Amino acid sequence: MMDTNINQTSPADGSVADSVRGNWVDTRAPRWTRPYLRLSRADRPIGTWLLLLPCWWGLSLAIIADPSGPTLYDAWIAIGCGFGAILMRGAGCTWNDLADREFDAAVARTRSRPLPSGQVTARQAAIWMSIQAALAFCILLTFSPAAIGLGIASLGLICIYPFAKRFTWWPQVFLGLAFNWGALLAWAAHSGAIGVSAVLPYLSGICWTLFYDTIYAHQDKDDDALIGVKSTARLFGGDTKTWLKKFGFGSVALMTLAILTSGAGPAELAFSALGLVGFCGHLVWQLKKLDIDDPDGCLALFRANRDTGLILAVFLGIAAMI
């Protein structure tokens, strides 16, 4: 069900315009922490889910592909990816806001964010970003050497992403490359290396990101046009649904190949197929609901992608535990 309980104003208490009313940051967090938690998007957890779920996909598929099955260490990989997603999403969003603070000040939906609204300085934001990244690195060090190397390599994508909208109509590709890196990292954390079967869920996730972030970008297309920011929403315009169908099909097809090449047995295939059906069905539901000229509806559908990815993650997780 779409969430219509969205704060569309920029209140004097410093809450962000597109946060959900009554979120824990605005109501329960100590006041001095709120600007920093808003920088990390802790008041909008959907991004953490979208970063975490590909990690769980990759881990589950790595376990399915491993004849020896799951180990106790895999439980730590799943939990570590959770904490890492919170921290790296926070660090990445802080970096994004530092890079985009002038653009954010010119867009109605984002001018209430902590940096353009003056709740924190650029120096304070940079320190906060460094703290989050350092903590995430400590978690990364508990994984395999291959996973550590992949984690370090992801920093290049994270650094580039905020600037992509300045030079390409496809910044969503760069977001997909960065946000789904965890599928590779979690696979490597379990297996110690990556192969073709690890790359397939990564590519599936990139297609999924193109799907949901194009919907998200339709909120800002008018402001983006005025300030010269590029996006797939502006590029596709009235053809958006046609492109989203292609991205959705690509995501499902690539995940199907990932499952088929993983060496899954009959029971594992059955549960994985159920997850794929649910994943595909949720994408179809979003397409039926989508109105690209309804910003509130676009934001609600974007947030609904937590359920899209979680359906698949749950069934892949069950398959991995069989």
C-alpha cells in the first residue's frame, strides 16, 4: 500500500519536507543529533533498505551455490551488511548533500535539508561523513580479503555519483552501480571470490535501480529542468512507462539467470521462483499505479520498493537455508 503520510512542508522544527510525518528522528531523537541524522536520511530509511537488500540477495545466492551450505559466519555477514548499509548510506547521503548543496537550495523538495537550510555547516557534515565511513570500514575488516577489496573499490562509485547528473542523462546508472555493489561484496564475503553467478544479481539490481529511481526523479523534473540537472525522468518523459517495463523485465530476467546458474536444487528453485513471482508482481503493480505527474504518488511508489526487494530477499533466504 502506498504511503500518503508525507510531510510536504518545511516546518520551523527543521524536519525535511519529504520526510514521513512523526518519524523517530523528528519526534524522539535528541535535538542536537537531528541535523546529523537527517543528513544520514535516518528519517527516510528506504534508501538503507535499497542498499541492504542486494547484499542479502548476493549472500543467499552465494550460499545456494555453495555445496557446503550456510555457516554461522553467514549470520554475521547478513547482520554486518545491515549495519554497514546504515553507515554507508549515511556517509553517502552526507557526501551527496555536500556536493549538491547549491542544487538542493534551488529545489523545493530539498531546500529544507540540513545543509541548504543552515542546520549544519559543510565542515560539520564532512566530519560526520568521516565518522560514519570509518565505522563502516571497521565492519568491512571482519569480512574476507576479497570483500574488503570490493568495499574499498566501491568508494570510487560513491564519489562519482553526485556529479553524474551534471554530465549524463543517465545518473541512475551510476546510482545502480553503487547501490547494488553489496550483491558482489556479500557474495565475496561468503565465498572469498566472485564469478558470473555473482555478477548476474548485481546487474539485476542495476536494472531495478533504474526502475525505482526513474520514478523517484519524476518528483523533481520541473525544478531539474530549470537548474539544468539531468535524469532519466527528464530523458524519458512521456515514454517513462515503456522504459520502466524494459528495466523491470531486465531485472527479472537477470535474476532468473542468476538462480538457474547457481546450482540450486528443486526445493531451492521452488522457493526462489516464488520470490521472483512476487518481485515481478510488485513491479507490475507499481506500473499500474504510476502517474508521473503526481509527485506524492511517485515518492510513495519509490518507497514501496522496499517491499519489492524484500519479497525476493525473504524467499532467496529460505532457499539458502534449506
